[in-house]
Amino acid sequence: MGCPVVQFEIGCRDLKRTGAFYAGLFGWSVGEVHGTTAAVDTGNARGIPGALTALGHEPHRYVHVYVEVDDVGATVERAAAGGGDVVVGPLDIPGDSPYGRFAWITDPDGNTVGLLEPRP
């Protein structure tokens, strides 16, 4: 499958309250709060991992999906050529993440999509 969705992120003000909402609504398991994030396990092998994130500032209401691409830089260029814009990046991801680079782009209607490039 080309360019699968590999992660999602839901923005909120209160991680515990939002986690309890999604746990009750969908039966998702929400992990312990670590700083401004909490991991989300959808409890389904076909599901993808996710996170709740409290930025501490606007915008607090958002949902991002992250799409795996072979080359973040080239994808950003194609997005711009198609009428999209670059919001963030491309940036290197520090640490031991399986992904090496990311960017956020918008489509022509202003929807934000995250891009993740695997580490070599």
C-alpha cells in the first residue's frame, strides 16, 4: 500500500478529560500523560497508533493524520505545485523514532496533513 496513514493526533486542552471521552466513546486505551501528550491505542490490529496532544495554546481543536512518504522534501514540492502550502518543515526528528523527517502541509482548502519519512 503506497503512502499509508501511520499516525494520528488529536489536539485538546485537557488530556485526561479528552482521553476519558474517547475511552468511553470508542473503548480506546489512553496511556499515562507525559508532559503534553498521551498515547492512544485503538485496541484493533487494523487500527493505527495515535496521540492526544495539549499544546498549551491555540489551536487546541484539531486532528492531524500523518502519511508515510518516501521523501518528505519531494512531497512538499509536489504539494506546493498542486496549490498546497508548507506549514512546518521539513524537519529532522531527533531521538529513536522510526521516522527521520516530518513536515506539515495544507491542501488547497486549508486542511493540514502531516508527512513522515522513515529513517534510512
